[in-house]
Amino acid sequence: MALDEIQIGGLGARRKRVEDARFIRGKGNYIDDFKLPGMLHMETLRSPIAHARITSIDTSKAWMTPGVHMVITGDMAAQHNLAWMPTLSYDTQAVLATDKVRFQGQEICCVVADDPYIAKDACEVIVVEYDPLPPIVNPKQALAPGAPIIRDDKAGQTNNICYTWEVGDKENTERVFADESMQVVSQDIFYPRTHPCPIENMAIISDYNSATGKLTIYLTTQAPHIIRTAVALVAELPEHMIRVIAPDLGGGFGNKVPVYPSYVIAILASILLTRPVKWIEDKTGNLISTGYARDMYFHCDAAIRKDGKIQAVRVHADTDNGGFFSDAQPTKFKIGLFHSIFGCYDVPYGYLTAQGHYTNKAPGGVAYRCSFRITESMFFQERFMQTCAYEIGMDQAEFRRVNFIREFPHRTTFGFLVDSGDYDKCLDLALDKIDYDGFKARQDAARKQGRLLGLGLSCMSEPLGAGNSREYDIIGIKMFDSAELRVHPSGKAVLKIGSKTQGQGHETTFAQIVTHELGIPADDILVQHGDTDNTPFGMGTYASRSTPTAGAATAMVARKVRAKAKKLAAHLLEVSEEDVEWELGRFYVRSAPNRGVTITDCAFAAYTNMPDGLEPGLENNAYYDPPNMTWPFDVYVTTVEVDPETGEWDVLKFVGVDDCGVRINPMIVEGQLHGGLAEAFAMAYHQMITFDSQGNCIGSNYMDYMIPTAWETPHFELYEVVTPSPHHPIGCKGIGECGCVGGPAAFVNAVVDAVAHLGVRNIDMPCLSSRVWEAIKYKKDVSGTPPLPGQ
Amino acid sequence: MPEFRTVQCVVNDEPREAEIEPRLLLVHFIREVLGLTGTHLGCDTTSCGACTVLFDGLPVKSCTVLGVQADGHDIVTVEGLGSPSELSPVQEGFHEEHGLQCGFCTPGMMLTATGFLEENPNPTEEEIRWALSGNNCRCTGYMNIVKAVQWAAKKMATSGISARGARG
């Protein structure tokens, strides 16, 4: 008898998490929980101003502070060729400022002391003198005539542009726009800067052993293997003598992919002092200096046929990249996967241009819970679709339906290959659950009573799970992922993966994949990750890629192990391999199904009773290079009520329908969606990080950068549709970030819909009550773009 | 050299005594001096609640209390929930309802919930959400945290066990 897969924790089981046991007892292992013998503590001194030439740094008092072991300046780092480091976008970034500071919060000095309080004291007595320069806080200022060149360190840099990029068919797009029968709709929207801000800040312990020459780095990172290679290349250390251990991560959300300056200095300090050095960032340091996200200005024109079919789009995006171009993204693309825009719609022609700008703000451009700037593209897409529907006078849902792609695979206008989906089914279900048909009457009736109701719809399919390796790499390393599986003689197993959990529950779900393939109960499988000495090389966990890549590798390695187990089964059953059949957990003789052996029997035989010529052991590894991204499809629809007197708004109901293919563990999928949708709500509602005209970061702590609590966060009512991925070995698609990517447009669309009858087409995020009130009062769009001086 | 002060307090039912700097924060006293690393430090500004402990039975954020202020008081940290053999209703609820992901906010969240349920063992959802509004979670979207607290309340009602769990 085949085993009951759900019973043993296989595919589809709502298996409770194995990670929980340590977390609910306070036995997690986050970086700050580690104490190594002789460990010292580092603190980083940051620039209080945004743009200035450094005229002097006096560290003498810091050196004299009792308990201080070392004060490291940029000049000292330069002696080790570490004053600058490469970024993930092939730019350079100052590790410690030597010439000038380029954003508020930039790292200037690091102090290493006996304890963190002493290190902080010593930072207080360092005297830095600055010669201020005019700060630039947005792209318009960056391009203004006479603007100071922020990156005057770069030979040949004569302006503040850090990249330009284009894709699409310009000629045919322009031809369509020249057709006078087309209705052209245009819009400008701003996606403000936001910050992933996991509750646990950045943290490292660097431990250099001078006797063995081994460097062990304990790091809160989503990508330990890439970090190891990056450290080897930047610091010119032998890679086999570097071990990166990423233990439990207190969240990541894209913020924990890059290498940050203080990491470099902690490593340098531990090598120079030959002692372990710990650095724990504070929240303000995290918010003002580490990888921000978004900060993009969007313009789009659509040429629309009388029947509502979009015939061409013209897209332009300007990004504000801060002082260094350090976006974490695949090499080939300068604006991430922003060109995934309109991917779920049949748009014959499109032309997309983008330009990046240096400003005096923190660098970053990280994929904050998204697959490389997809959050921006899907937000703009769905905000713009709503505007188009208003302008051509068509129903919101119908307009999307008219433009949906229905035949798969479909090559999008900007070059992606969408391979599967059932969009109508998802949309129908979502509209039914929100009572779309009845809403219009409710909205009209409410308006007659002076109440404002709105409905917002967001539909999207995003490419998740980079690679393939032909097109996707990070600093040259191709974007595959890996798994290694070892079955012990007693049939218990250890799975080692190249990706890295930061709350997604890999230790629970990856075991379920092995269970599905081998029939070993999930409780008998230990999943290991995050230690580069003990796991195969992988690109890590971000961009919703773990299940599409490492998850696929896990299925593939389990199949390799099963193929070997089959040989052992044939040996034990004394038949030829061709006569052996498989059902979950058991091989049997085709002609005599009662004669069988379990996977445990085969595991035991692999070490105790191998046939002649068969290598002992039962283990293997797999490197998986996906043929394509996976393409989930998601519909989010929400209703809100806006208070016409104050502009305050409340979510009445939120419905999400997600098709992420096969769900390994539905409980985990729902949890991921809840989390992503809460972050989407946060961005739409009130989470804001901005800058004043002097480049001061407003939103530098959790009092100003308000992430929503249980009190504000609405309910999310979720439904599923399953269209398996045609190429993923078990039919899964990425899902971890869909809520965060598709959610914001649903909320903003709903708020705008509530006031659209006043002529309002846009309120930039976050939809603060003051902005909504302004839209109602003055019957106009409300921009969130920063004002220019004199405005 | 800094002056030191003696602190005597009860932590997780055990009397503890230490000489500490007056400026040492309670969260650092708990983590570094007592070695109880289940209490986490998130934001430094009393906002996120990752450092929440029970102080004489009430949830407080230990990043904004000095260690010396604990002198003569009773502290409960996550290590003081449940017993080695048995989870408290709140711990069990978080596991059963998938009320945690990365786990970093979880100890503070559970202590707030524990203090709250001791005061209000039969809360409405609105009361739970309000009670938790001083604790940030970046992973879960709170839906399952609310369910976890409801699960714990139900367990307390049916078993008679306190929110903090059976002692001993």
C-alpha cells in the first residue's frame, strides 16, 4: 500500500512548522545571541549631513577612551585597498568616506571596543569637520543645470545620471500612437521611497583565526554563498578559508542581500586584531543607510482601440538611486525586471525607457519583497489600468478582461515568456467574493448620503524564480540553485539547500518535497541551510525564488536518490530493475504487487547489502537551472470607505485570489500572503520615508517610519486557484512576495475610486488622510513627489 | 571608571543579583548579564516591542527601562513561559495557528499576549488587536497572531491553565 501523503507531511499537508519549537521558547539563534571568546564590539560613526567635503577627522580622543582597541577611518581602510567596494550594479561604493559624504548616515569611522557602550562613547568624541555642499534630494534636482556632481570620484562622470536603459519596439510603438483612431491615455505616478526594515537590524560577527587562517563570518544574510564569494574577491582571501554562517534571520525582505560597509570594516578589524568583532546595527542606522526600495517616477501613455484593446504603451521610469548605484539586480538589467510591466495583458507594441540618478540619499534599490523592481511595475500597471478604464469609460474588470492574455505560452511586449495561468477563473472568483456586481449600486446609494465608497482591483502575473542562467546572474554568478540529499542507513534523511530561510519555513516545506518524492515522513528529514561549509552553492532566498529553484533542485535530487534506491530494490527483490514499480514510499514487483520493499529497506541496503558493482551510500546533489521563471497570477480586490470630512479611510473587505500552482504547504502560503499584503497595506496607508530639502531622512526610526500594527492592519480573505507550472518539477510557482507586489495598487485604486467622481485620478502613496482630504477638497490629483526649492 | 550598582530581582521565578552600570538598559541586563537571549532588541525607541518582558506582571519594553529599575521587581521573559516539558497556552497557540515566521518579534508578542490574557482571559478580536498594538511584526500580517491569542484563550478556558502556563 502506498503511504497517505498528507499523513506523513508530504505535498499539500498543512504541516505545522518545525522552526517554531526553538522560536517560541526563546531558543532561536540570531547573530546578537552569539558570544565568542575574546569578542570585541564595533560601532559605526555616521555622517549627520547629506553632502559635504570632509576637511578633517580627529580620532585622537576616541583612541584614548579606555576599552577602545581600534578606530578605523577611510584612510586606514584605503591602506588595505578597502576604502571603496564594488556594488551589485557594477558601481563603486565608499566603505568609509575619504573624500566627501554623499548621504546622511554614510559611514565615516568605526570604533572597536570591549563593549558596545564604550564603542558608542568613543564615537561621540570623534570630531569630523565638513565643508557643506548643496544637497540633491530628487532626480529633477540632479539634472538641473549647475547641479554639483555627486560622483566626482568617478573619472569621466560629468552629470548625475547613473544609467540609461531601454527595451521594446520604438518604431512600431510610435506608429500605433500616430494612428488618430486611437484614444491616448497618459499618467504620471510616483512610487515613494520605502524601506524593508526587518525587525532585526544588520548584524555580523567576524572571527578570524590567525592560527588556521580561517575566517568565519556570522552574518544575518539572505545569500550566504554569494557573500562568501564576494568577500573572497573583494578582500582577496582564499575562498575555501572563508565560512559564512547565516543562522536565524529576524526577517530580511531584500534588505539582507547586499554587503554593507560596516560588514567590510568588521571583517578587516577582526583580521587586524585577530579577535572576533561583533557589530549590531541600530534601527536608525538601518533605516538611513541600508538598502531602501522603490523611489521611482513613472510616466505612461497607452494607445487604446475603441473596443478597449490596448494597442501600444510608451513607458518611462526615472529612479532615484542615492549616492551609489548599488541596486541588487541581475547584471543584464539596469532597472531590475521592471519591464515585466503589462505581462498579463496582450499589448502588441511597447517601448520602455529608464534613467537612474545619483542623489544625496542612501543607496540601495533592493528588491523589497519583490523580484527586482517588479513591485513598481505591477503597481504602476494596475494604477494605470484603472485610469485607462475611467478615461475610456469602460468597466474596470471588463477593461482588464478585454486585455488579458489567454493563450500560453505568450511572449510579452517586453520579451518575457508567460507560460501558464487561468486569469478569467481567478478574476471571476474574486469579483464574486467581493460582490462586484452589487457594488456600483452600493456606491451610488452611499454617495447620495454623502458617504464615499471605493473599490480597487489589481490583477498581475509576475516572473518569479530567477534564473534561468542564460539571462540572469548576480555579479557574474548564474542564478541557479541547489540541494544535496543524504539518506542515512535507518532511512532518516538530511537535506542541505543553497537557499536560506528568513521566516518562510524552509525547514518545514523543503522536507515536504522530499516526502513527496521518496515517501520518507517529513518528521524524519532534517533541512539544513545557511552555512557555506555545509551546504551546496546557491544564490540564496529573495525574489520569491526558493521554491522555483532550490525547491526544484530538492525534487530533482530526491529523484536521483530514488533512481538509485530502485537499483537496490531490484537487488533486494531479486528481479530486474525494469520489473520494479514505485508507489509512495515503496518499490514493488510489477507482476506481484504484494512483493515489495520500503524506501527504508533500500536505505539500509545501501550501506549493508549492496549488489556487486553498485557504489555504497544513498546520497546525491542537484543543481537546478530553471528553463523559465514561474508565473503566478493574483487578483486582489478591496472595498474602502473614505471619510469625506477628514480623508481617513478604512478597508471594508479585502479579497485575494492567488494561483501559485501547486501549494506545498497551504498554511505557509497563506502566511506568506498575509505578510506580503500587510506590507502592501503599509505602503498604501502610512508607511513613509522621505527627505527634507537638506537631505535629512524623515522616517529614521519606528516612531516616524510607522509600520502598521495589528490595530490598523485589515483582514485578508484568501482563495486559491491552481494552474501548475508547466516546467517546475512539482508544478509550483513563487508566491512569497505576491501580496506585497500586487497589493498596493488594490488599496490605492480603491481610495481613488471613492473620489474618482470628483475628477481625481491619482493620489500618490501613502494615501495619508491629509492627501485624501486635499483631493476631495480641491477635486484634484495629489502628488507625493518632493517639492523643489522655491516651490 | 563607571560606578556600579547592585540589582536584586526575580527573573523567571529565580532570584538574581548582579553589579551593573546604572546606564545599562534592562534589555542588555537580561541578554548580556543574565544570558537570556530570547528577549530581542529591535528599534531602540519603545516602538516595536521585540524586547517586551513582564515587569511585575505587566508588559513593558525593556529597551526603555534601565536595568537598575528592576531592583526589587519581578521579571518574566520568554524563557519563563511554560515549563521544560510543557508549552504555555500562548506558546502553543502561536505554533498551532502559524502565528510566527522569522520568530524575532515572537517572544515580545507572546509576553504582551500573556500579560493581556491574564487580565482579560475572554477577549474579543478587537480587544486582542488593541492589546497587541504596541508590538510590530513584519512577517505575518497579524491575522494568525490574533488567531494564536484566541487559541490560547480557548485553551485557558478549557484547561484552567494560566496564560503563562503550568509552573513547576
